Amino acid sequence: MLPEPGTPAPDFTAPDQHGNPFTLSSLRGQKVALYFYPKDDTPGCTAQACNLRDNEMQLAAQGIKVVGVSTDDAASHGKFAQKYDLGFPLVADADKAIVQAYGVWQEKKNYGKTYWGTVRTTFLLDENGVIARVIKRPDTKEHAAQLLK
């Protein structure tokens, strides 16, 4: 079940792409685009990350800090961030605690196969850590524009 707008965002601490602990509540006082994506260095996830990177200045001008989360480990995040020059935190959720807390770890189907995975979803948090908006299945090539609406 996805957390609803108007409810507090579940807090977490997990390693970022540098292996350093990242705590969501450390960003209180700023808006946060907390985006969940399936896998590092895949076409859709790369398009999404690069769109956010390319529009980071416009997002920052609106007071929005970008944070990505996937179930890849910190080493994978590090390679992905370096390859595409991503300056925002990528949080490693290898034990799937964060994706489960946000309800984005769901059963998926692809080419007739059923499996569990991360459903691409973004939560826009206000300065108090409350969910202001949920963007289900964001457009990977126009994600920043969706956040700026």
C-alpha cells in the first residue's frame, strides 16, 4: 500500500552511493523528490536519472532536493552515479526495507513472467517530511517537468 498524500514519509537510514549513511529526515526544511526506480544502468532508469540531473538547477530553484532509491547495492549505485555524473544521493536498499515501507515493492509481470520488483514511483515531500504528492509511473524522459508542475 502506497503512503497517501498528507501522511508523514517513512524515515530511513541506508547507505548512499559512497557507502555513507543517508537519513531522509536530515533533509527536513527542504522539499524532497524521493524517487524509486527498478535498476541502475538500465535504459528507463538511466533516462530518468539523467533527466533529473539535467534539470537539477530548476528543481533546486524550486527548493526540491532529489534522492533516488533502488534495491541495488552501494557499489552499483557508485558506478551508475559516476558513469552518468549524478550529483544527488542514490540510496541502496539491498534488504528491501525502504521499498516495502513505501509500498513500491510489488508483483510485476513482463513477457508472461510474474516476479517481484520495484514499481517506478516518486513521492514529493514537503519541508516537514509530509508526502505532498505521489507520481505513479513517472515519465522517465520528462520526470523533472512532472515535479515542477
